[in-house]
Amino acid sequence: MELGLIGLGKMGGNMRERIRRAGHTVIGYDRNPDVADVHSLKELVDSLQGPRVVWVMVPAGAATQSTIDELGELLSPGDLVIDGGNSRWTDDEKHADQLAGKGIGFVDCGVSGGVWGLANGYALMYGGKAEDIAKAQPIFDALKPEGDSGAVHAGRVGAGHFAKMVHNGIEYAMMQAYAEGWELLEAVDSVTDVREVFRSWKSGTVIRSWLLDLAVDALDKDEHLHGLRGYADDSGEGRWTVEAAIDNAVPLPAITASLFARFASRQDDSPQMKMIAALRNEFGGHAVTAAE
Amino acid sequence: MELGLIGLGKMGGNMRERIRRAGHTVIGYDRNPDVADVHSLKELVDSLQGPRVVWVMVPAGAATQSTIDELGELLSPGDLVIDGGNSRWTDDEKHADQLAGKGIGFVDCGVSGGVWGLANGYALMYGGKAEDIAKAQPIFDALKPEGDSGAVHAGRVGAGHFAKMVHNGIEYAMMQAYAEGWELLEAVDSVTDVREVFRSWKSGTVIRSWLLDLAVDALDKDEHLHGLRGYADDSGEGRWTVEAAIDNAVPLPAITASLFARFASRQDDSPQMKMIAALRNEFGGHAVTAAE
Amino acid sequence: MELGLIGLGKMGGNMRERIRRAGHTVIGYDRNPDVADVHSLKELVDSLQGPRVVWVMVPAGAATQSTIDELGELLSPGDLVIDGGNSRWTDDEKHADQLAGKGIGFVDCGVSGGVWGLANGYALMYGGKAEDIAKAQPIFDALKPEGDSGAVHAGRVGAGHFAKMVHNGIEYAMMQAYAEGWELLEAVDSVTDVREVFRSWKSGTVIRSWLLDLAVDALDKDEHLHGLRGYADDSGEGRWTVEAAIDNAVPLPAITASLFARFASRQDDSPQMKMIAALRNEFGGHAVTAAE
Amino acid sequence: MELGLIGLGKMGGNMRERIRRAGHTVIGYDRNPDVADVHSLKELVDSLQGPRVVWVMVPAGAATQSTIDELGELLSPGDLVIDGGNSRWTDDEKHADQLAGKGIGFVDCGVSGGVWGLANGYALMYGGKAEDIAKAQPIFDALKPEGDSGAVHAGRVGAGHFAKMVHNGIEYAMMQAYAEGWELLEAVDSVTDVREVFRSWKSGTVIRSWLLDLAVDALDKDEHLHGLRGYADDSGEGRWTVEAAIDNAVPLPAITASLFARFASRQDDSPQMKMIAALRNEFGGHAVTAAE
């Protein structure tokens, strides 16, 4: 089938390639003319035969909003927009309503796969009406990994991004789990080969996983990670997961601890621990350490 | 080679079978005569040719201690004891010293594998002197899974149990990660098929793992886990992980949160939340709920 | 001076009384005619001489919004609206802008005091322009406790509710601190008189506080809190505190743990712990407990 | 009455002074001859009339153990030893048993008061037999603050140190509560006067406390705590509190989070966050920050 793809960055570019390898036609647009097949959204839309399917793969927030606004003007009733970016699930219903007013369908799709997706396939979680999803099914089939799993119709509009967001929240806590264990093993004298302990866990253990494999890969490059700073960004989806939990009164202690550990990792000095130090000094005369 | 194996419960019985399948001779002793090959520790020791290798697979604590005490009386210089149970790493050095006084070697070995070990192999983490480990290497090779990983000489005496303990701590937090994500997905209306979301994650995602596969198996049996109570025991190793972290001033927020969630799961009513309710009533006149 | 007061519930009614005791004129409106001085917002506004000061003390959200909408129609340029309810700080700027378009001033004011405020005074945290705050200063002075502290101009519009929200977040964690300590003391045999331990802490300790005094009052009524369920609501401000922390990448582990403990206290059974139980059964054959 | 006091450091020296001001005789021993009244434990014991009461106020662990060992040799049946140091509660029963074998009584006493105790009195929590506590009651009365509270017979031997330990655990979480709130207030632009917000909370709020007063004192010296590093030691009792919670399967999320925040504050770089950074790079190609 024919797909319009907007956004050809690290993710979008590889996705175009994987879809083409499956035999489909992809017309890609990007603000960067070096990678784009067409030079404007209008040209993209004009070059597709109706009913059109257009996949939006641009940064969440303003860029996605303006793309959807513009597509609302350019597309025709019966066409379909898929938001495959990292939009917050709460935006999806707004986008669906906005486009529904013009007879245009909408599907949200969370995509996991990172730099490995081109070769291994992209895990897809999508939300929307069954008839809209049916229109895009060949593309989903091209993108997903081989085998029975790797793609799911998670529910109504918004469910795709919600499921992907929760995936990332789980990812935060799994990474934190390995990281805590690694630090503890490194902290004791008796364990002399932490990297090989991690490698041994790849078979037969309860905690074997793809993330564990990656941890071993990282340790093979730098056994004690001496070359790295303990500094971790967060991409928004961990934050949204905690916010969704608060909205639903669901306790998420491990995921939230993992998010907070990232926040703390980015502080040169901890304001709250300054207050702890100040209080200890006030009541107990405990020594404080001067700021440099 | 020839091995004496003490303790033929759920784990030990299957381990005997797996070692025998690899062509070794195993003489097993258990207090339960129905499963035992010999009827006393003395008979076990007498039936092995020196230098002997004896694997202890009994409950941690008093049972392990009394077995090691007895073996110290029965074995000869040059023999080797392997503690493959779930002993706390701090016991290992004591046991090693106790046996070293009699010229008997000691290796501690953490074993992971549960009900899957017979078929798939047992992941092994062992600690001790290289020469002692060499004596048991054929047994380790028989027990471990196929392939390059699944067994490690983690370090000095105690390092095996320490590594296994940290494995379990990581396991706690990974399970908690999936469990938190599952509860959040179940809590929202838009996601209509949580089980299939979990299944989809088995391929192409960052969070694919053996534990995820098991989660899908569990959901296939009982889609919303309606048949279960949210009640989880803990086996000791999660507690020891947190204690080891405290000893080493290593922060373990996610693993500890996972342990505490289990503690809370076993309380019919939360004493601390009674105090919260009482305080809210005192300062704000907020309604309280009477105990039933 | 003269004040219009909208909302005469548990808080508003007592505040009217305290302001009157200080010699000011308060005209109160409430939907409940039994407590109201006037029968409509219009009558309230008409009965005040300009420039008017009107204090809104109604539930946050829709009730506050519709009151401010209506006041925007009824009031005149130069008048002032104070929102003393529990509005989210993000609403304040919207309300200020809405009223500024009509020449009406706006101040937000967080109020703490609960059932104790009438006698002891209400702690006030307000945000807005200095000239607007000056108009209401006699009312603030009447409401606040005796002495040097108890009221603050915290900053710009929104700062009052933000400061009050953080106050409540701190309150959550302080209550949790005492509650955790109480549960631990109750759990051990050696401490035979936990209530008296709490009472002893009222003097000379680092942890003496008004909340501690209230805890002792509660234990004097019910030594082991046997009459209460461990069930705690949350009023929204704890949630907003965590959301504000996420917006600002500030780690709040203790406050968030306190919020999550309340969420968990309201669950009859924990979905996430069902998943933990299910996973333990899958990999280890551990017994599960059937739901009743 | 007459008291032997061993250990005349920051705490012990001031306690000697407070007891003397109450009209009692105190003979103090310290390894530092500049502050000691006698030059050996033997001289101390010889200078007291039987039945003697000896208060040990030396560092927990080896120093306390060796003092108790020596007193066991020097004292006579019917004498009483009080351990007023920061011993772990698990040591108390051992010490009591050790001395009971010689007919010597034992009371453990947790002491709170820090640099403020001389003027305001020391909060005391003691454990032991009623008849032993009666022997020391005049000393407890001299040390404690004025008024009805400030001292408690908490229970059996060990209960005093246990109660003091829990006091410190609560203290950790209360300090953390204020510190988190302070950091959040400092993080937002709208709140322009965080110090005055804190000061305002001293009256009429739910969170007023002595620790809050100290926080204001600290902010009066250094409004944004720019002069301090966010580095906080821990004295052992927070760790023991968490260990006691683990022993008793009591969840302590806020207290434990507070302890872990201190651990993290002392790390120049976080090993676990290096692992997080490494994993993000492996699966997503996310940029990492090189160590300096």
C-alpha cells in the first residue's frame, strides 16, 4: 500500500526503510530537504491517492499539533492520520475530535524499538476504531517484529500512547533494578567480578532479559563504567506515567523512585540535602560541609 | 564424578536428576527416607570415595548449620563442602573458617532456577578458592544451562550467595515494575485489552524478558487475576539485600519499595494508616472509618 | 473594614466569626440560607460599598470558577477578589487574568487552620500585587494567629496557593513519619507502652511538634487505635505537590511515599500484588492465596 | 544522690552539669584527664558508696562494650549500670545478661537533647526493671525537661534504646519532609520569599514544630543555604530503624527514603546512574555524559 510519512529523523528514517523493504510505497516528508522525498506537506498529500494514510512521526507537543492542524486542512474525508510520535495520551482524544469534525480518521500508535527497530522490528501499540486500524494494518505488519507478538490494538483512541507510556515507566524501574543491583555488587569486596556475574545471569535466571543483555554489552565496553557520569535524562513518558498514576490513585513506588533518581542525578548539589545538613547543625551541632 | 547431595526437596531432588543425566554418580541423603539413597549423613560420607565433594541443599539457618557441624565431624582433610542453599552470605565465612580448621574446603553457591531448572538448567553463582571450585567444576557444568552463560565464579567465599541475593533483589524490583504497570493499565478505561498489551511486549520492546513471558502465562490462565489475593510472601533474600545496602550505604529505592509493598500486602489493616486517619481527624475533623 | 465572604461552611463560617470578633463588618453569602446573611451574590455585591473586597471560600474547581465568573459580571473596576479556597495554583493566574480584563484585582490565599482556626487563628499564605494585598491587610490581620508569624506575602499570584500546597505536602510526610514510627513501636514486644513513649516526646526531643501533640490526643482516646480502619483520603494538594515536583524535576521521595501509602490504604486488595503473587507462582511454584 | 558518669564529651559533660545543678553529686570519668574528676574506672567505682549507680555515656559499640566488661569486674552485686549512649537495642539484652550474672542491674536509656539539653533538659526513654529504674529516678528527674513529658519508662531492657532509635527515624523523615518542601518552593519563580513562607508556618499551621523553628533559624543565617554542601551524614540509628522494620515486616517508606537520600548525598557520582546512562545509550543511542 501507499503511506505518507512525516518526520524522517532517527526513528522515522529507519521506519521508512523497513516499510519499503516490506514492499510498500512510502512518500516521506521532513523539514530537512536532504532526507525528504517531497518538499511540503501539501506536496505529500497531493502525491498520495485517496483514501490516504499519513503517519506523523514528529516531536510530541507543538510540532505534532501544528502538523495535525495542517493535515486537517489538506486531507479529505475518509483519509486517516496515525500519530506515531511520543504524544501524551491526553492529546490523542483532542486530535481525534479535531479531525473527526472533517471526516478524517485518527489512530494513535506508540512505537518502541530505538536504534534496533530497523533490523528487529518495532513494537507497536495502537488505539482507535477497528475500521481505522484495518486501513493501516499492512503498515503495522511491515513495522512489527516477526512472530506472534510485537503489536497490539490496545483499545480506544489514546490507548496506544497510554500503553507505550506505561511500557516506558516499567522500563525505568527495570533499569533502576539492574542499576541498584550493580552498584551494590560493585560496593563489596568479596565479589571480585561483577561483570561476569551479570553475564552469568543471561541464562537460567529469573532476571534474564534484553535489558540485561544490554547491560553486559555496556560492561564489556567499560567494565566499571568509569567513562560515564551518573547523569540520566528523562523523556517525559516516565513523568506522565506517574501523573497518570496520581490521576487514578494507583501507587507506583518503584517507578516513581526510578524517575526521582534521574532527577537527582542531574543536580550538581542537592538543595534538599543542604536543608538536612543545616538542620543537623542547628539541633546537634553536627559539622557541615561548606559549598566549594 | 561422585557427589554427595544432602537435601532432596523440590530443588535438591531435581538437581540430583539433572546431575545424573550428565553421567555423574549422586548419592543423595534426605530426612525423608522415601527419597533418600542412604539413611544417614554418616552412611553418605562412608559411601563416597575421598577426596569427597558434598553438596548441602537444606534450608538456610539452623538446618544448614547443623549439617555443616555434622559434616565437620564426618569428613576428612581434603574433602569439600558446597553450600547450595539460600544461606545469608555472612554465614559463609563462618562456615569456611569452621571447616578450614579441619582441612576441609568450602564453596558457597547461589542457585537460581526454581521449577524450571531440571529442564533448562540452574544458574549458578559460586564463591571460594579457585582450587576448591575446580574440584566441583564437573557438577557445576552439569547443573548450569547450555551455552556460555549461566554460571560464574563471583569471588571469594560468600560472593556466590551475595550475588544470588542481589539477583533476588533485582527480581523483586522487576516484578514490581511489571506489577505497577499492569495495575495502571487495568485502572484506565481506554485500554481495553491489557493482557494483549502485555503479550505484545514480548517482541521488539525494551522490556521483554522471561518474567514478562511468565506474566503473560499467568494472564492467559486468569485474565484479570480475579482468582488471586494480592498477598506476597518474601523469602529473606530481599530483606538481606536491603540490609547489605544499608551496611554499604548504597541507596536502593526501587528494590526497597518492592520489599515494603510485600510487607504491606500481608497486613489485613495498616497500623500506620490508622495513625494517619487519626491525625486527620484530630486537626481537620476529617471523617474516619470505623474498624469492622 | 467591610468584607463580602462567599462560602460559609466549616471553614468559612468560623472565619466570618473571627473577622467579626476583630471588629470588621462581614456580609456572608452561602447557598444554604440558614447560614447566609444575604440571598444572592448580587445582593452581596450590592450591599458592599466600593471599592469592594470579596473573599471566595468555596470548593476548588467548578464551584470556584463559577463564583469568579459571576463576580466578574457583578463587581466594578477597583474591586478585589480573594480566593481563599483550595484552588490549584495553576488556576490562579487564569482567574487573575480574567478579572484583570475588567479592572478587578485578584489575590490567592492559602489558609491553614482547620477546626482550630477560630480560636487560634488561621495561617495565611497569599500571592498577588502589593497594592491588592494592602487592601485586604486588615482582614489578613484579623484572621492570622497572634504574634509575628502565621501570615506571609509569598510572591506573585499563585504563590499563596503554591505555598499552602507545599505545606500540605510536608504535612503528609510528617504524618507518615509519626505513623511509621508508631507502627514499628507497636510491632515489638519490648516496648510495652507506646502511647507513653509518644507522650514523652512532647518535651526535649527533636521531633516535638503540634502534630505529635495531636497524636497523643488520639492515643489518649484509643490507645491502640483499634476503633479505626487504616484508611486515609487525600484532598488533592498532596497530588498537586507531586505533580509540581515532576514539572520542576525535584525529587520528593518521602512526600510521594506518603501519598502512595494513602492510595494503597483505600484498596480492598492490591492489583499489583496479585501480579506479584502470580509471578512468584509461575517461576517458583510458590503458593498463592485465593481471593475470597 | 551520688552518680558515677563515664564519658564527658559534648553530651556527657553537659549532663554532668545539669545533674549537679539539681543538687546531686556526680563523679565523672573520661579518658581525657582535662575534664575528668577521677583518673580510672577503678577510682570512679572506689569513690562511690554502694549500692552504686554508674551512667555510661561513651560511643556505641566497642567503647561501650569494653566499659561494661570492665564495670562487670569492678562493681558489686546490687549496683546498677545505665547505658545512656547510642547503643543498638540488640546489645542491651546481652549487656543486661552479662551483668545479671554478677548481680548487677542494667537499664538502657536513650537520650535526646543535643546541644540544647543543658538548658532545656534531655528527653529520656529508658528500659528495664521497675526496681532498677527506681534507683536512678532522681537522676532521670534531674536530666529531663520541666513538665509532665520528656521521660518515659518505655518497657523492658532494650526498649529505651529502641524508642530513641525510632525517634531518630521519625526525625529523619520529618527533616526530609521540610527539606523536600523547601527545595520545591525554591524551584518555582512565583514564590519570591521562601524564607518568609517558612517563618509564617511557625504559627497556626499543621506543620509547626521545633524542627521548623530551627529551619527558620538556619535560613536567617543563610537565606538560600548557598554556603552549605548538600551532604548529610547518618549516625546509625536511621539504619537500625530500617533494619528493625525489616525484622518486623513493617513498611517504612518515608523513613527509608530519607535514609537513602543521605546515602546518595555523600556520593560524588552515582554508580547506579552510570548504569542507567549506559543502558539508555545501548537501547536508544541516547547521549551520555563523560566522566570528568
